[in-house]
Amino acid sequence: MTELLVGTKKGLFVLDGEPGAEKPFDVAARAFPGNEVEFAIRDTRSGRYFASVTSGHYGPRVMYTTDPGGEWEQTTGLAFPEGDDWSLERIWSIRPGEADGLLYAGVAPAALFSSMDGGLTWELNRALWDQPTRSSWQPGAGGLCLHSIATWPGDPQRLAIGISAVGVWLSDDAGESWRHGNAGLVPRYIPEDSQGDTIDLCVHNMHRAPLRPERLFMQFHGGVYRSDDAGETWNPIAEGLPSDFGFPMVVDPGDPDSAFVIPLVADTDRVTTEGRVRVFGTRDAGTSWTSLSAGLPQDEAYLTILRQAFDHEGEGQGMGLYFGATSGDVFGSGDAGASWFAVRERLAPVNSVRVA
Amino acid sequence: MATVKLRAPLKDLAGGNREITIDGTSVGQVLRELEHQHPKITGWVLDEQGRVRRHVNVFVDGERVKEDAPVEPDATLHVLPSISGGGR
């Protein structure tokens, strides 16, 4: 049985089903109707479910429960310091850390929060918050958001984070200090003579290869990149893709040469390329890409798949892949993308998909 | 004491109370005290800077006001979602 947490513009959907059973997953629960759920995960260490919920009236917060069909409680501490004139807009990502009870949350406007008690209370990372360049940070189209948090397996000291549009930040001391990790990124949306020293770098997604943690893959705002030195420098790997623009990204945790993306046409036309819904995968670290589309809509299908709406289950050739679109459709694969099935149709516009 | 009138979901966060009497001489002060008495409501009406959220309306004796408006001892405050905030 696979359980999916699908965050949508109209609440959280909990879907249960068997990959490859050729029948839609069941809607086991719907939580937070009328509210936007930006992201939801289950921390397998504690069994707690977390949902980032944004009320159109009452603002954003993270809720938690051990039963997603039951009562949810509020976490506390996700707020900016009084007097700084900032207020929390959205919680983009929640990720377990590499120490007992440690979790991270990435938010907009760009900031990192951490929790040491399993996600019940949160504290602002001051070192990133107090960066002297903060006043010049530029938002991407989705806001000034910290969306990618790449931990280092077994080492809570080492972190890489991605911010739209302030590039990659690296820490070797558990977030006590931060430095840029942007060498090699080419922001084509900035005049060439200004590209060299800009920090206006629109990272769309970033993931670490757990078995080779110095390797990271990135979907950029125009470009797909790989780093083999823990995010210090980046090399383009988009050749062979129909477009180098997009948002979602997954890596196979059992194969450090793997990455999966879902290209969109361009920043001016954020739909699947050529009217075909296709996942592209590499098993050679980006040297070549293979279209994985069997079972996906291929006829005049103009879907938008958002940043957090793509996830995996397991690893290798039997890895599950799941993604959702703003059309409300969710698709899945039980064989690492070789074939696809409709997990569920006509939900609300999908913001995020995570395997519980 | 001012009377604060709440509807769901704020009512539920305030222990199911539709009406709560609270001391305070400004809207911000009354709402902060509301948070103090009912911590679950913290962040829902006021943001972390003490401002009434953009899509929340606060009425004092029938007049829509912001956090710095004065509150008379016998005033009635209504805290309501605005029409504009439901578009998400």
C-alpha cells in the first residue's frame, strides 16, 4: 500500500492505493477544506504528519497530527522577530534533518527555521536571516522563497539550501554560518555583463544524491545543473531535454547518477512541452536523458507541474514516481517511469505530492 | 471591558467562545490580550508585527478599523474574514 499526501489549493488529500493495480487510489482523507495546502510530509521517524496550510484570511502555519483523517494541532514558533517588519507569507518545504528530532522548514520571505523537538516548536535561523545582502534579495515569480533543503546523510553539520532568487547557500556548521555556492550558474535572464557578480539566481529545485552526497542536481530558471563538489561549482547537464525550464525534480536515492525532471516550455509558457506530458530521466548523471511517457497524456496535454509536486518511493528500477498537476490530475509509476497510471483525476490544483 | 465577537474558525481556537470580554484601550492591545488568553489564536488575526492581517476585518462599534484604533471600555469588536481573502 502506498500513501500519498497531495497538497492542493483546496486542502490536503490523502490517497491510498497500490501502484500498478490499474485502478485509482482511494481518497482516504481530505483535511483543511477551503485552505491552501502548500506542502505535506510524514516524518517516518516519529510518524507525525506535517502540513503547511495557508488560509487566505488568517495566514500560514504548520499543522501536525498522527492521524491525517483526525484532528490536527498547530506548531508554534514559525514567525519572524517583532520589529523586523517582515511577516511570514508561506511555508514551502518541511524536511527531516540528520539528528534525532531535527526538522527544517523553508519559508517565504526566504528564511530557514529548525525544530529540535520533532517539529512541534520552531526557531528562526538567525545566521541566514541576518545576511547583510538581504535587503537586496529579489523574489522569483513565486515569491522570495526558500524551497530546497538538502541535508547530508549522517552529518547534521552540512547543509545546502536553494532560494528563489538568491541562489545556493552552503553551511558546514549546522547553519551557524552560510556562504554562496553559485559558481557556474548562468542566469540568462540577466544581461551578460552583469551575470558574473549577481546573486539574483533563481534556483527552482535542488536535490542531493544520498549515496554520493557531494553530488547535487539542480533545476534552474533556464538550465539543469549538476555539482560534484557539494554545491561549490555547477555544470550544465540539460542537453537532450526538450526544454531546460521547469520546477519538479527527483533523484533515485539508490543511484547517484540518476535524476528525473518534468520540463516545461519556458518561463513565458509554463506548460508541458509539445502538448505532451513527459518525465525525463537520466541514469548517467546528465550525459543523456530518456523520455518516460508511456501511459501519460500525449495529445494536446498542456499541464503545469509545480515545484514540490513530484516525489519518489523506494529506489532502483522498481522505484515509485508520483507527480500532480495544477489540472488536479495525479500520475504514478511503479517502475521508475517506464510506465505510468492515473493515480487520481480531477482533484483541486496540486501544489505538492509526497509519499508518506 | 470590551466585548470581542468571534466566528469560526476563530471561535474554535478561542475554546468555542463566541464572545469574550477583554481589557484594552486599542484594537492591537485587545487582540494581543486575546492571544494571551487563547494562545491558539496567535498569528491568525495579527501578524508577527502586530498588524491586523490584510484579509481580516476588525470592526469597533460598527466602524472598520486597524490595530491602532482606540477602544472604549464598553465597545464591541467584531473580527471577521474580509470578502477579498477567499480567492486562494
